[in-house]
Amino acid sequence: MEMEKLKLIPLLKRLRQLEQKAKSLVLADPNLTLCQLRLLTCLQQGNKTASELSRGLRITKASVTGQVKDLQAMELLSLSPDPADKRSAIIQLTKMGKTKLAIALTGVDILETHISAQLTVDAIAALNQFSLHTEDS
């Protein structure tokens, strides 16, 4: 018996549609990107420097700097001098940043519940395993 192959093109198309739907349903601000949401989520665990965010998110420091500037302009982040390194800054969520992040994470939870209700336990496990595996790549 021949093994069934994954149909990648339709899957990627559907994932893109889900990403667009998720973005419109989840993000508390239409100007907020999914990459910026990841950065805000990383700050939920505590204040960090740009270097720490870069390592934690596995993106370049330049990408972090650009996102931080945009989020700071949106008044979602603030910067303060790093007492341990005067050349660096401590990045923290503002009150508005914490509020928008909480709204977005509530939306994520609702969307996860909705999507999970339409999948089998095995499909959810496979997708979760796939997403964990691809983060290491």
C-alpha cells in the first residue's frame, strides 16, 4: 500500500488564510504585526535588552531594534537605561502594551479553542509536534 503524501501547496494556502484570519481576530491593533506580537509576548516574562530579545526570538538585533522603535511609537513599549551596560537599554511593556497584549492573548485562546474543536486529537498532536520541530530548524 502506498503511503499518502502531504499536499503541501493547498496546506500552505490554507495556513496563509488562517494567518490572515488570526491576525484580524487576534491582534488588538490593526497596525500590530504577528512578529511584534511575538516580541510583546516575550516581554510578558519580564523586561529584556535588545540582545536578549534577539536571542529569545531567534531574529537579528537589527530586526528587534526596528520592531522596538515601531512599538515604542505606538506607546506599547518604553526604554530605560540599563544600569549594567550604559550602551544598552531595558525594554519593557507600557500599561497600554500590557493591555493590548492581554487582549491579543485572549483572542489567541479563543481562536485556538475554535480551531481545536474542528480537529481530531491526533491532528492537534501532529500539528503541535510539527510546530515544535520547525522551531528548532
